[in-house]
Amino acid sequence: MKIAVEARYLLSKEKTGVENYTYFLLSALARAEGDHELQLYVHRRPRPEELKSLAPFLASSRAHFHVVPPLKLWLKLWMPLAAQLHSADVGFFPGGILPRYRPFPSVMVVYDLCWAFYPEFYPPRELEFYRKIFPRCLAAAKRIFVISESTQQDLARLYGDAAGKTRLVPCGVDESIAPVQNAAAQVRERWGLPPGFILAAGTAHPRKNISTLLRAYALLSAASRPLLVLIGPSGDTVAPLHALAEELGIASQLRWLGYIASEQMPLLYSAAGAFVMPSLYEGFGMPVLEAMACGAPVICSNTSALPEVAGDAALLVDPQKPEMIAEALQSICADASLAGELRAKGLLRAKAFSWEASAQLALKYLQEAAR
């Protein structure tokens, strides 16, 4: 089975949710046993500094890169046309958009439907895409991968006709995401961070709810609260967060590290006294799983897919109640027994998710689509 993949995301400089899902799932597919081939279509030749991250594909006899120049209508026409010339049996489009020209059965990925529940967080042009083009893609897809049962339920509620085509292919934990020895010393040397800091990861997008986290942090005693470390691409909405931190009088106890490459994240997770993800909505919440895999005590929202991912291994909070988040932070920081219990539960919980298992599911459903 030849699987044509829209693989531009493998060359993204700053990988977040979509890019990480694409990278780790395809890496596992490249390692998996079977009669499949990955035909990976990119828009340019990889640069020398990118070759290291592409090693799982370059070392696999199942993966083959094809460069289709970045012409106008790249996704709509030229990439699928090139795949047709290579006799593709099925197309895999992890970006959530299907091409206009589809000479073979096509599979797309739906990560979340946040735009439907929080339209105020999205610009009009993006909303127009979701309301007009997204339904057409759902209708055209032979199969639709969803990354959580929560997203699957949301999709069935809003687009009932697509429900029969959805298949659950969840996120996993890469073997490189694991506790790091001497992490505290290493993060002090690399970033100057003291031990026991509170860590939060995500973009400055309003749905990540960092503003409420800042308000919760401000409720902690100034004399005893650990440093709050925020990481992730800043986006256009970071300036108001800086202003809010100044207004709350906590700016001196914050560190904004910006984007951190995935290979460096285990260091921060392992050294953190607590990891918190107060999102209003998540399609999965991969950082929760990664933090658990590195032994960090986790606090996360009780909404959307986060309880499904965290299970009983995290403190669940109402993301719209800063006092509840503050109470959870205080509990972990003050109670070493609770922190240890969450660490142990998190390590066990993370083992329930693997990219190898997700790759086997993906193969099964891609074969369904090809038939």
C-alpha cells in the first residue's frame, strides 16, 4: 500500500500540535512492520540542519521523499497529481484540509473544533474557512482521524453525517520523552532556573487561558511561590499577557522562554515542581502526557479532552476559576506526599499511550480507506 502524505509539516521550524502529531505518527509508521510505503511530499529540499530530525525517515526503507516545488495550488492540485503519478493507493493529509483534486481515497485529521465553541478567538477569515471549506473536506474524506474521544464526540454533534467515517488515532509518547537525570542542575546551567519552578507550555492563543493562570499565580503568597516559567511560540497576543503580569505585580517572578524544541522539553518537565495546563479547550493536550512521562506533577483543566488524557493522574480544575487553580498549585507546592503520588500516577498513565499503537491503528484505517 502506497500512502501519499502531505509532509510539509516535517520541515516546520517550530513544531507544535499539528507538526508534532505528524512527525511522531509518521516516524512510527516508518518503523512499523507491514507492506506499506510512505511517499512523503514536501515543498522544498530539506536543509542540512534539518537532516538530523529527519533521521527516522532517511533510515527507513519504507519512507521516500518527493519534492514538489512550491507552486500556486500546491495542495489543491500539484501534490496530489505527483502522488497519482507515483501510483498512490491512499492519501493522508494531517493538516486537516483535503486537496481539490483527489485521484485516490483521502484521509484527513481533525484535531479539535475549538473554533465552533469559541469563535470569538478566531479572525473572520479563519472562521470563514471552517464554516465553508471544512464541511466540504469532511464530506470528501474516506476516513477522518480524530485524536481523542472528546473530538470524536464534538464532530458527531456538529457534523453527524461524518460520524461514521471517524476513527480514533490518539497521540502517544515518544521514547525520548522520559525523566532526565540531574535535570535540575542542567536547567539551572542552561536557563538559570531554580529548582521547583511551575511550568506551563502553550501558545499565547486565548484558548490556552494563560491570563487566568497569571491571575491564579498572583493569588499565591509572594514570599513562597515558586518561579512561573512559560514556554511556547508567543503569537500576537503575548503583549497583553506581559501587561497583565505587570498589573498583577508578578512580572519579576515570571520567565518567558519562548519556543523550546521538543528534544529539550524533557529537561524542563523533569525539573519542574509542577506542570499546569489551564486550557479552555484542547483536542488532546499532548504536553500533559509528556509532562507525566517525565515525572512532573500535573494540574490541568476539567474540560474537553484533558480529563480523558489525564485520567486520575492529575489535579483537575475549572479553567475559569483562578482561585481553584491557585489552590491546586499551593497543594502541590506544599505537600511533598501529594506531589510524589501524582508523579508516580503520571508515569504509569503515560505508558498507556504509544505512537507504535497509534501507528498500527493508522495503518488499519488507511487500509480501510484504500479499499
